[in-house]
Amino acid sequence: MTATQPLFVTVAGGFEGLLREEMSSLGAADCTEARGGVRCAASLETAYRICLWSRLANRVLLPLLQASIGNEDELYAAALGVDWLQHLGAEQTLAVDFGGVRPVVSHTRFGALRVKDAVVDRLREATGERPSVDTERPNVRINAFLHQRELTLALDLSGDSLHRRGYRAPGTMAPLKENLAAAILMRAGWPDIAARGGALIDPMCGSGTFPIEAAWMAGDVAPGLLRTHFGFHGWRGHDDAVWKSLVDEALERQEAGLARLPPIVGYDQDLAAVRLALANVERAGLKGHVHIEKRELDAAEPVGRVTGLVVVNPPYGERLQDRSTVAPLYARLGDVLRSRFGGWQAVVLTGSDARIGLRPERSWQVRNGPILCRLERFVLADEPTPQVHVPEALVNRLRKNARHLRNWIKREGIRCFRVYDADIPEFALAVDIYDTEEEGRWLHVQEYAAPATVSERDAEKRLRQALGALPDVLVAPPGQIAFKVRQRQKGRDQYEKQGRGGRFHTVIEGDARLRVNLTDYLDTGLFLDHRVVRRHIGEQSRGARFLNLFCYTATASVHAALGGARETVSVDLSRTYLEWGRENLAANGITAGSPHRLVHADCLQWLRDALGREGPFDLILLDPPSFSNSKRMTDTLDVQRDHVALVDAAMALLSPQGELIFSNNRRRFRLDPALSERYTVVDRSKWSMPPDFARNPGIHRCFSIRHRQ
């Protein structure tokens, strides 16, 4: 490497300007921003210094060749023209990374293969031997980048990406790369805050990335000091004496810097995350310098009397089960910052549309991997302000409803119930309480569309107010709120799981133990407004054959089986819900299969095929969705249009003395009078409505239908 050589240093998109400033501070010359990085000129010592000290860079690339190519053969020829013997020997290993916009190369793997072939052929021609390929830890890593027809071949002096500092436990993943965390801290002004003695607090620290990067930054610790391997270590141009002198200098600076660290604290409510963060802190050489503690978000507070920076990367809500808890979490975060950290600054990275209820002083768009995120910086008022005001009318209504239901809940042993249903138009929410066996009380909150008279801004403000009030009023842990926006589901969305890896809870309903999932689906697996119907089915099932059409999670079948049904048949189109039904049966000691069958089928087609094949049933529950156009159905279903045919088909399977319970949740549903001419029909909607849904009697319709005697 000559005295000064061009370099290209890569960085996460959106941080090129910060990297240019950092490159200049590390001694690079002629620094200019480019998409995804910075071009500069540097000596060998400066290139090493960048590898050791850059907090922002991903890779440090030393260009060897730039050429225009038109096809794969020209790619091979260009790579063959490089004197590779200057950079590696035939006894060494290599790897090739290939990327960029590449219309003249069919595939990145093929492009990498052609470059590798050229390197191997050039070395074999010169030495008679060929190097081996090692994609994990090669002696030399070659980077090929193709933009349209312009090819750049470079040596990767960094080896592994520089975000791999060496303090993270092998095999563990983090939602935030180390260099992105460092970039956020720089954007937040942390170096200046730390120089003034300001503290740093991360109230949701996870594996500890922010506290560790902040401590290394404030303590003048080189981010590459723990790494045992860089890409230049196997390069023939490597000068070990120059490298070792830089490492010695970094060790001296670290010893002096750690002695003057300001307070740096990380909190997390997850004990496993806390343990991982503590292990990472120790590996980073910061034991005794960075404090990590298990603590709920609501208990986060300043350290001593100093002010400083709050930095947090809350969950983004990319998946439904995450979104269900994001809005309450963000409301709590805003309350904590507003009420506890007066005079501090804060920076929040989020990929969610949820807001914390504070006006940012500055915001940027950045990428965290594939996710487009928003980085917001806040300057908090000098004096802490009270938490978001909670309208007295909402609190009073919640308490009034809870008092009204108290005796019924106690008498009936109710564990899951609705306590509020848009009783006040300005707070368009449905609030259900689920008292679970595993974690106690959870609140399931669904937001309806606000009235046209309420602006979007006011609706968002009132939502934050409600979410802040609910835990205290309804005696639930603040972290156990599942929030959803209620909207119509179509086609497959009605049936398929929309999240991945959510958690289930067990609740008690009468004699039944039922599994609910409060986060992964729009509905929880238990329709609370059908509680009376399920109890009736349990009471009427002794010795009976029970058919459950559109069975959902088979909760009614569980009640029937526990009530003594000699056989139950549960039919649904969704394998996901049938598997859930299997778990519900198992939770009550009932094995799915004969005599308690779960049938995967389109109920419309199953009813057509069942006559003559299935014996008569003594009790049938027919509870179809209002509408369905799932691709797996042979026809679309509209309950208003199709209910006569559905009822007739179900009645053909009903025993002479049996009962069909037909229910649906379509607003303004009207039963066709023709059914009353053929059967004995009793409207039991009022009977079937439990006290917690009496405020909203239109939520479902229910009919008892029997054969005329």
C-alpha cells in the first residue's frame, strides 16, 4: 500500500454525513459522501486506525481495480488482470463477496464464482498451486461491486463487518446493530452530554447495546479492541508493527477514559435480557462501570441529581402480536419521560406508527436492517410534568361499570368479561378483562373508528389518556395490555394467524379451561358475548350428539364434552383454529378424535355431503361469520343472503326432538320469515346476552330452532 491510497468505507443508509465527519477526525483526507458510504484517501496507518476506531463503519474497502464490463467473460478477464500475488499466496484462503446493481451478471453467486475463478487461475499460473476457499474466516476477503457496467474490485480490510465488536455472546441476536446504536448516540449528542458529566439511561436496554456503546464512546474505548481478527491480518501488505503500535495506544486511552465515565444505566423488565446484558457488559470490560438492573418501564427514574440522555429502542410492532402491545407501551413511555425526566434529552428509534405523545425537536428517517425507522430527538421540559390527564368521565364510567357487574361476576364465577364498550363516544374503545391462570389480569383493548366529530389528533390523544388510565382503574399490570384496532377481516385474514410466536394463556369458564391468545389475532379465541350459549350447550349435552358448525376454537365443543355429550363433531375451514380446538380439548383432559372429532372442511360443502352419511344430532350450534370469501371455500358466504339454506341444511341433520342454536354477529340481521313457517323459531337474543354486553344488545342475534311437532 502506497503512502496514500483511496478507500471506500461503508455505513448504514442515512448516516453517511456522520461517517464523513468521523473519517476526517481519524485522519482520512478528501472525504466525500457517497450512497452507502464515504470515499477518502488514507495511509496504511490511517486505514488501520479506521478499522480499530470507527464506531459507525461496516467495512473498510481498499480498491484494487475499476473497469467497465459488458458480460461475465469480461468480469473474469478484469479480475484476472489483477496481480493477486501481491495480496495473497497460493497457500492461503480467500472468499469473494459480490453485490450491487448487476444487469450484465446473472446472479451474485455466479459473479462471485467468476471472480474467484480468476483469482485462483492467476495464482495457479504464477505458482503452480491454487488457494482454497473459506467463506467463514478467509485470509483475504475480496469485495466485488458492480453498478450497471462499472466494476470495482477491492480488498476488505475489515474482514467481518465492523459492527461485530466482540462483546456479544456467540449465537445471540440483537434488534440493533452496534454501529447503528453508536450512530444514534452521536445524533443524540451523547459525546457532548457525556463530556459535561451527563448520565445515560436506557429504560428498555435488552442485551445492553446502547449502554455499552455509550460507555465505550464516553470512555474513549476503541470499538475494535476486542476483535481478534481483521481482514488485513492475512493480507501480504499487512504491517504488524504499525498495527500493534495503534493497539498499544488504544489500551492506554481506554485505561484513562474509563476512569472518568459518567453514570450509565440500563433497565429491562425481562430477567433473561438483564442477564444477557450483564454478560455483555462484562465481556466489554465494563463491569463496575455500567449498571444493569431488572426494572419495569414505569419505575425508570434519573440517576442522582444529574440530567442527561434517555435513549430507547422500543418494539416496532411489525407483527400483529407486537402491534397489540405497542400503543399502550408507547403511551407509558411518553408518560415516563414527561413525568420523570424533566430537563433531560431523549432519543427514540421506532418503526411503528404509534406515538409517545411528545413533540420531537428533530427527526430523521433511518434503516434498521430492512425496516425503515423514524429516529426522534426530544428536549424535555426543565420541570417534570404530570402524566397525561385522564378525563374524570372515563374513569367514573369504568368504575361504575365494574361496580354494576361486581355481584354478577362473583355469583357466576366470571373470569373474562367486557367492562366498557364505547360508552362515552369520545373514547371509542371496547375493554375486556381476562384473568389468566399464568399471569393474572390482562386487559384486551380494541379501538373502534372515532366519531366524525372527533379529529384524528384528538382521537390519538384520548387513546393515550385511556391507555394510561386503564391499568390503575382496572387493577392490571401496565405491561399487560393488548391493544388492537378493530376492522373488518376478509378472506384468509379471518382464519389465518397474523403473528408469529405469540403467547397463550389459560382462562376458566364454568367447568372449562380454555386457551386464549390476546395478541396474535384480532379475536382472542373466546367470544365473550356467547358465554350464555356455551353454558346452555353444556347443560343440554348429557348423552347427546353435538354438532358445532363454524366451530372456531371449539370452545362450545369443550363445554358439550364436559357436559356429558356422547359425541361431538366440530367443523371449521381453518387448520389453525382446529389445532387450537385440539389444545382446548386437551386442556380439559379430552383427546381429540372419536368420539370428539375435529373436521377440517368448508362447512357449506360439509353440510351438502353430510346428509345420509352423518346420523342425526340432538344439539347443533350454527354460528357462521357475517361474510367470508376465503379462497379455500367453494362459494362465498353472506349470512343474510345464505342463512335460510344454512339453517335448512343443518335442520336436515337435527333429530326430531333436537335443538338448533343459530347465532350470528351481523348488525341489523333479519331472519327470513320463511323459516318460521317451516320450523318452531324462538328469538333468544335477549336471553343469550350476558350482563356485560347488555349495553350493546345488537352485538349478536340468537335463535332456537326446532322441528314442528
